[in-house]
Amino acid sequence: MSLVYVANFGGNNASVIDSKVNRLISNIRVGDFPIATILSPNGQYAYVLSTGLPGHITTIDTKDHRVLATIQIGSVDLPGLPTTPLAITNDGQRVYVANNGSNTVTVIDTKDYRLIATIQVNDNPLFMAVTPDDQFVYVVNTRAATLTVIETKRHQVISTIPVGDTTSNIRITPDGRYAYVCNNGDQNVTVIDIKTKKVIATVSVDGAPLPLEITADGQYVYVGNPGRNTVSVIETRTNRVISTVRVGSFPVALGVTTDDRYVYVANRDGNTVSVIDTRTNQVISTVEVGSNPVALGATADDRYVYVANSQLNIGSGGNTVSVIEIKTNQVISTVEVGLNPFTLGITP
């Protein structure tokens, strides 16, 4: 059984869905206007980021859905798009928060919920990723067109890497060798060698890229191009686009199943989810969901995909989570949650 934690931006709460019955089992009050959720690697804790001056991190015990702590951080503004401003080390001991309103990164000790460092970075940090060995945190500074590299042992900036215009997302390969960064303004993806902290390739894609995900085997990078309604597929061995897949209208979020068989694409303006078969890089199903889907995620057992329908625009079908059964690619349940669900996280 997995638990799905949904941050409801307009409801100032987090909804909890039990995957065993696909029903809402709890609503937890968090800070104002939550925009991000992350789970600890063991699934015991959920961390919810709320905007404000200052912003707040709410720590939740997933056993009983009890709030354990509310931690004051830097200034966090509404980004206007789905982001990844939270990161947690693979040992679960540190949480990193990008404060885009104050251009800082907050470091939190998860043992005692203590703020242990505040690190100055560049303009408008919105996305982050931790290397698999927990040695470095890469911070995307969207307006500065740079990456800040933080050494986790001393909480110090050790490098600033120029990338492309309006950098919008980052993922690190499972082997920890490379980072892939979307440059929305330049319509390309930057590839960085983690060891040397140098750019080794720039890959042109079909449009202004926003979301990206890497398969668990590290062989392929899937990049969503919202303006072109496509997904570009990059082969990591050659750093070349090997396929361009047409999906629904305005793809803003991607999710890869654990077995690497399928990529699920949330099409915000089309109110659909496209399912790409990674063996053929073709869409094998288009699933109608609720209004304005902006986030999704698959359970670790590859049984379900959960889709947050934000209803950012006026229309019906929002403020819900659609549950897609992977076996049939059918919506088997629609769960009402709070107002404007913006992001979600799923326990292992």
C-alpha cells in the first residue's frame, strides 16, 4: 500500500489518499499556498513547502498524518509553473529548499527539524537535484541562467555553471555521472559532467522544454515541449534526439514507471494524459482526466498513476486526483481533494 500526499495550493492543506482503496483518508492543515511536496526515501515523512515571506516547511508523519514540525525558511514566491524547489538526500538526513524570493537555499536537519545553513545562490532558484552519492546539490537559477553547485558536507558553493536561457528543470542520471537541464528560452537541453562540473553537450529539442525525466536504466531522457505539444527523446549514450513524440496540448509533467516501460505525460490544456511506450516511443493511449492536470506520479509497484487536476482555469473536473490503472490505462477512480492541487508525492 502506498500513500499519496497532495498539496492543495488554494486550500492551504495536504490531502492523503490511500492507494489500497483509492479514497481520501485525511486532510492536513499546512502553511499558506503550498507548492511542493517531497517524501523521505523510506516513506516515513512528508515535507510540504508553502509560499510566503517567510515560507514554511511542514513535516508530516505518514504513519498517523500528524504534523511534527513547521519550519520557517526564506522567502518563497508563487512560481507560476510546476517546479521542483525541494530536494532530500538519499539517506534522508537533509532537506534542501530553494527560496526563490530571497535567492537562497535553506538546509534542514531532518532528525531535529533544525535549520543548519542558509546558502546564497543566484537569481530565482526554482529547481534542485541531489547527486546519488549525496555529495552535491545542483540548484537551477532560472533568471540567472546558471546552476549553483553546493557541497553538502560543508554547505558551501563550489561552482557556478552557465547554462541556457530560462533554465527550467534538472535531473541527474542514476549513475550520478551527468545532469540534464532544460533551457526553456533557448529550446535546448544542457548536459553537464558531474565529475568536472563542465558542460559537455547542448541538445536542441522540438520546442521550449519544461519537464524532463530520465529512465531508471539511465539510457534515455524524456523532455516535454509544451509549446509544440511534443516529447523529445534523448539517448544519453550519444546525447542526440532519437525520437519526437506528439502528445496532448501543453505537456507540463512527465512520469516514468519503475520498470521503464511507459512514460505518462500530463497535458495541462488538453485535460488528458498521454501514455508513451518506451520500446517504440509511440503514444499507445490517451486518457481523459480532470481539468488542468499539472502533476502526476506512479506507485512503486507500477499499479497506478495519480494525476493532480488543478483547475487553474475555469472549468469542471478540477480539484481532484484521477487514478489511472496502468494495466488498462483507464481511470478507475476520481478522488476529490482540496482546492487547486498543485503537486503530489507518493510513498514507496
